Amino acid sequence: MAVRYNKLWKILIDRKMKKKDLQEAAQLNRYQMLKLARDEDVTTEVLGNICKALDCTPDDIMEFIDE
């Protein structure tokens, strides 16, 4: 099972935010942002920081897909 963060990018577009804005708001490093951009697994801490920064839930920013 794979993960996709397309919902996250849609939220950023809707809120007129750049990836750099998210990186600063959620206190993420470049490596973590790169993993998100590549739809790779990230820690629950990263997901929690994003959800806190965007006031949303993990279900709002990611989805699982069958490979």
C-alpha cells in the first residue's frame, strides 16, 4: 500500500501557500519536504506538525492507495 499527498498540495493551493510556507509553519526540514513531494513515508511527528500548522487531520492531507 502506498501513500499520496495530493490532498496536501491541494490545500496549499487553496490557501495560496507555497511549500516553503508550509515548511516554515510546520518546522520541517528540506529532507522531510522532499519525502512528501515524492509520496514517500514520513513519520507521524511530521504529519502531526503539518496538521497542527494547517488545522486539519491526517485524512485531509493524505490518502492510501493500492499498488
